[in-house]
Amino acid sequence: MRNARTVSVSIFRDARETYEYIRATSHLTEWATGLGAVTGEVDDVVQIDTPNGPGTLKFAPPNDFGILDHTIALESGAVTEVPMRVLSNGDGCEVMLTIFQPEDMTEREFSRDANWVKRDLETLRDALEV
């Protein structure tokens, strides 16, 4: 088993509104800085230009459960599965994203990535709580 970390943030915004905001590709570059630029979209596959090269992002099908799992596939052949959830919490919600440590990544690099995810989720929170 690989090391895993779940990063979460509380957002004072309706869970469904938060879910829809995250799924909207027009908002991705506002908060998901690791993805780079969105360069297009065909059906439900988003073309992205990441720091590691071009690739695609595909979310789980739309659902009523807050599941935003997504797959990031790079042209290099690297594929990353990212579990993500939005859970209702009273008048707000919790957004959780789990990352897994690749075998060739040091603990220090993994901590850096977890901190990056935390900053991105905090940016998401700040955008939604305006």
C-alpha cells in the first residue's frame, strides 16, 4: 500500500453549489493551480496543459452524492486517480481530496504536494465564501 493523505477544508457554502462550482471547467484554473491551463473540452474530457506536459482530466459522472473523483492522464502515460468529495455540513460543506504517494516520490516531496493541495482547497474556499 502507498502512503495516502486526505486534505480537507470547511466551506461556508451549500454543498450542491460547491459541487457544481468545482465541476465547472471554467473555474478550475481559479483554484486548482497544479492543473495548469484548461485548453479545451470534448464531451466530458477536459484538455489541460500541466507543468508536467499536456494531458486530460475526467470527472466521475455527475451525481447527487458529492463525488468528484477524477482521473488525470498525461501524454507521457502517467495516470493519477484522485478521490474527491463534497459533504454537506449544516449550512456549509466539507471538501476532501485524497492524494497517494507514488513509489518514486520522497516523503518531503509528498508533504510538499499535500501542502499544495491544502493551499488550492483554501483558494477554493476563499472563492466560494465571497
